[in-house]
Amino acid sequence: MKNVFQNILIALFLSHNLFANEVNIYTSRHYDADDILYDEFTKETGIKVNIISGSGSALMERLKAEGQNSPGDVFFTVDAGNLSKFQNEGFFQTIESEKIINVVPKELRGPNDEWISIAKRARVIFYNPENVSEDEIKNISYEDLSDSKWKGRIVIRSSSNMYNQSLVASLISNNGIEATEKWAKELVSNFARKPQGNDRSQILAVANGEADIAIANTYYLGYMLSGRGGEEQEMAGNKVKIYFPNQDNRGTHVNISGGGVLKNAPNKANAVKFLEFLLTEKAQTHIVNNTFEYPILDTVMPNPLIAQFGTDFKIDSTSVADFGDLNPEAVKLMDRAGWR
Ligand SMILES: [Fe+2]
């Protein structure tokens, strides 16, 4: 009887992977610097990290196919819109960690803590001071970019990009669909060229005078100024300035990098530990100095290349969960507005 009991216990342990000291991370992030984070986590905890990388949609298909038997523990990505998509598919479970909840503000988490932020990213206005005066840019808001005085002067990437979809979702959340649609149509009529390229191409267009204003994420400028993208990018980065929109009212649109614990995680405790690790001072310092994003912890400063533009700007406190909820509306609206 004792043996049978022991065997049942062993079977139970094995089936719950209690002995496996590893964590399986599904990620669509593409930063080399993340590998150093994973190594550091293993060094500190002894937990082996297995990385399964792919685009958000590929990982989604994979999770669907794997179902209950999925080895996935964590999904780690950028943009609240992506995290919301996974949440809506039912891929996440609530993260139970006081450590995490204590440091990540409510507006930077999923509605039931299905996912959390590990870094912030601000989507701001880049301008060329040779072509745009301080007066013209002062107190500017996203809403102001629909003004006809910007005709032929604005560049921004395509509407298929999640960063733009989330920005538009934040405008819908604050101003409603009708006003945002009118705004988007007028914004499109102010474009200097058909949307093309990534955020960095928009900043380059402003640096070389092809456009006067770009909307892009601040961390791209940090990367360009760091010299890691080459001399041409560093020079271009030095030609542009950034302005934080909507300081007079709700604040600048901020999105996140973040992650969640997958629903069928075989190594749930390790998954939570990994997310907790990303919110330690050590990991946060590594993140801000490599991706040039903003930290979640107040005790960590952004990298100086980004901090030089100001760290006390007002942040739009619209819940990032809204970006996911309003994503389908945002996509349809941009299409109606002719934003390609
Ligand atoms: Fe990016």
C-alpha cells in the first residue's frame, strides 16, 4: 500500500512538472539584449529559459494548435494591443503576485491582471527645428496635427502598425469615434508622403527635410543617438528634436512592453518568477539601457540619451487595456480615413 501511494505521488509530481526547473517563453520581441536578461535570470534562479520566438500571429496559431498540452509558460511582447489579443483568445491566466501588483500601476495591467507592463514607450512628435519653430510646436497635441497648416508636412508609418492602431484607439477612448474619424481624415490629408517604412524611417525623413514632423516612439531616437545603428542614423538623430504632445490636457500617449502567464503553463511558478525578475532594479536598468524604453520602477532612471529630453512629462493615464478593446474600431476607422 505504501508503495502504491508513493508511486501515485511520483506520478502526480511528474505530471505537474514539479521537478522541471525551467520556463518556456514565447516571445515576439526581437532584441538581442533580451538574451542577456534570460541568462541573468538563469544565473540568479537556476531556472533554465527556453525561448520560442515568432511573430504574434504565428505564436497565436501555435498556442491554438498546442491547446491544453502547450509547454508555453510566458508570452512576452510589445504593445498592449498584442497582449489584449492574446487575452481575448483566452490564452492568459490571472497573475498572482503581490510583488508585481505593488509596482505596476493598474492602468498598465490587463483588466484582471492577465498581463503586466515591464517597460513604457512614449509615442511623440519628432520635428526638425530648421523647419518648425518653437512657437509652432509649443503646446501641440495629437489633435492639432489635423490642422491644415501641417499640409504636406507630416510623416507616420502605415495603419497596419500596432503602435498607430493603439494611438488611434487612445484617441477614440478620449474623443469618441466621430471626432477621431474626422481627425484621422484631416491628418491623412496632411501627410508628406504615402506611409512607408518603420518608425526610424519617419525620423530620418524629418532629419533630411522630407517632412517637418513625424510621429514615432522615443526609444528609436535613443537607439539612433547611441551610434548602434551607424553613423548616418546618429547624425540624423542629432538633427531632430522631440516634443511630448498633450501636456496641456491628458498627457502623452504611452504604450508598453509586457508579458503574461499562459493559461496552461506547466511551470506557472517559474513564469511568475520570470515576470517578477523583469521588474527588479537590475533587469529594469538593463532594459532601459538597451531598448531605451522608460522603466516601470521609479527607482530606475531612463537612459541619459532619452532622459535628456525630459523625464517628468505628463503621461496619458488612459488604461492601456483600452487599446486592445478599441483596436477593431481603430483599424476600421483608419481604413475609412484612407490611412494606408
Ligand atoms: Fe518598436
